[in-house]
Amino acid sequence: MDESSITSFISREFPGVKVVVASQENGAPEVAWGDTFFIHKDDPHDFPFATIVIKDYGDFDKASSLNRPGVFRLNIGVSKKTFDSLFSSQEGFDFGKLDLLMPHPVYGPNHWVCVLNPSNETFRSLRPLLEEAYQISVRRAGRTRR
């Protein structure tokens, strides 16, 4: 899977998703330019349920070594229950390893998971996690519209 295929899948499978590619034109901070954010259209805070990040964020987020050619990271925000069922701890992960589901190196404590350059097979296993993340976003948007 590449970034374009993942973006197409999420756009096609989840209704009401805004795909935002950070850029100078849309006012994003320079460090985020080129990264992709998947946001439910009704979320008033524009909080993404998944992202694709294509580079390190300085000293803040460099554990994945995303500055390698062709490397990107798909990040997905899941429930605490799902996160805990996947990982008993956040220790012992090689955050630079490709095609491995693991806690996000920075946002794991907030129940974010990630995969660097997922294969087709790994991406198929991520579909339920993307569905859950999307549904969390839908519920959050519904609560804020009341």
C-alpha cells in the first residue's frame, strides 16, 4: 500500500470524511506540510481519526525515522479498550520497523496506533481499526452538534 491507495480507501469507505493535506495555503504549520489528515466533516475541532505522516517532526517525533526515502507512517486513533487489547506495554518496540502494528511512539498514551509502510495484508488487518477510529469521530461530532 502507498499513501495514495490508503487515502483513496479511507475517502471511499467512510462517508463524510474530509481529507486535508497540510500546506502553506491552508495555514498548516510548516512542519506538517505534506502530511495527510482524515477528519469527519462534522467535527467542529477538525480532530483527525487517522493521519499519514511523511517526515520526522524534529526532536518531538523522530523515533520512526520517517526521513528515510519512501517511508511514511499511518496513524490511527482507537479506543482505550482496543489499544490495551493490542499492546500490554509500550516498551520494546522498534518504532522504525516497517509493516508492523505498534503503539504510536508519541501518542500511544492517547491510544494511537501506527504502521510504517503497511503491506496489503497488514492494511487489511487495519480496516477494523480504521472503522473504529471513524466511528469514534462520528460519535464525537454528534455530541458536539447538540
